[in-house]
Amino acid sequence: ARAFADEILTAMALVHGVLLAGALAFTPQFVGLLAPGLADDPERFALAITLTRITFPYLALISVATLISGALNASDRFAMAAASPILLNVCMVGTLLSAAAFPTAGHAAAWGVLISGVGQVILVGWDAERTGIGLRFGRPRLDPGTRQFLKALGPAIIGSAGVQIALFADTIIATFLPTGALSALYYADRINQLPIGVVGIAIGTVLLPEMSRRLAGGDDAGAAHAQARSIELAVLLALPFVVAALLIPDLTMRALFARGAFTRGDAAEAAATLQAYGIGLIAFVVVRAFIAPFHARGDTATPMKAALLAVAINVALK
């Protein structure tokens, strides 16, 4: 298992290296594809290019951190892997507090994102080394195990990233809307992602290795019981967020963000978006628990099909 993880780490590093080089070389085209509505505003388009070049390496770093976290989770070590995403907020707050040292607050936040990626790799890497499961780069080999992993990887990514893909589609559409639409989408999504990350992803992360062990041992009833209890817990913990999103979205936005340049009007726009998110929040939170048994059985195609259907419906209703 250790040798297999080392091979995947090496292959991942090589792929991300190529992707990163291409993204940095063709950032204007990349931004034009992701945010076509910015092309009519040269100043915003140039800023988007700069910030993308700063933050794009974060994707490679967080992929390495996620792989190491997976190795930790498989060894029933969840604390550091679960805590590492907190560094994103900590680093962004830290750089924003030092925003005077950067050209704009956007630059400060972007550098905070990149620094957090480095920090997350260091944190989970340290925990893995301490546990004796630290990963190493080695010579990549395309053996049957690696081929099977790569074959399942694409569908697994799409199936697990349905929410992010839908948000990506929303972002593209929002770039064509009046100024402020992207900000409203961003701030509402920050609140929406809180229960998804703190509750949904955390429960799904713990549930997957548990179900894998039970199913491998032929304990289907135990696996079903673990999934049912996980779904119940996820719904219970998510309910307060749903109530806030549906009943007091404006108060929530004003309490959290209405200061400085963020006006009450901005809060009202973001609140309307948050309220719409609230309708589907329970589903967003529990989806990881529903995906877990498919992944535990090695079926990554079914969650992918469901995610693509959800994205198609999301775009069609815009």
C-alpha cells in the first residue's frame, strides 16, 4: 500500500507540474474561458490574470495534501487532515490584515491562499511522518494497480465535485451580470460551504474507510447501519444552517459582512443567493454520505452520472 501511494504521489506531481506550466503560460486564455464576462473590462480581466497566476499553484499543493490526508484517513488518523483546511482561512486573514503591504486586498488574499497550500502540505506531511506513513517520490510505474486507480480517478473527481462544478457554472454566468453579482455569489457560497465542509465532508471522510472495511469483511448490514447513522447526524447538524439560510438570510449577511464597502444593498443581494442555496443545503451536506458506499465498492461511475445530471439541471434552470 505504501509503494502504491508513493507511485500515485509521483504521478500526481508530474501531471500537476505539466498542468501548472501550461496554466501559467496560457493564463489569459484560461481566465477568458472561466470568466468570459470579464473580457469587456480590461482592468478586471488583467487583475484576474494576475490573481490566477498567484493562486493556481494552490491546486497542486492541495492535491498533494489531499493524497497524504487520504493515507492518514485510511490509517484512522483524522485530526490533522480535518484541521488542515483551517489554514486557508487563517492565512487569508493574516495576509488581509497585512493588506497594506500588497498592491490590493485581492493580492493579499491570493497570496494567503498560496501560503495556506504550503502550510497544509507541511501539516499533513508532518503527521504522516510522525505516524510512519510518510510518502516519498519515486519512479512512476504504470502497473495494473496504478492503471485501475487512474481509470477510477476521473469519475471519482467528477462525482465528488458536483457542488463545485455547479458553482463553476454559476460563476461563468455571473460574469455576464452587473457588477456585484460575482461578489453576491461568493459571499453566499462562503456561508453555504461552511456546513458542507464542516459537516458533510467531515462525515463522508470518516464514513468511507469505515464502510470499506465493513464491506470488505462482508458486513453489509453494518455498513448500511453506519451510513444511516451518518446521514442522520449530518441532517441534524445541518438543520441550524438551513434555518438561518431560509428564514434569516439578510440578517446573517448583514451580521457577518455589512461593514466598510459592503453595504446593506450588497447584503440583500447576497442574502437572496444564500436563501436559494438554503433550499438544497441538506442535499449538499448528505451527498458525501450517499457517495461513500459507491466508492467503497469501487463504483465511481454512478456518482459521476448523478453529478453530471445535477449540473445539467442547474445550468438548464439558469
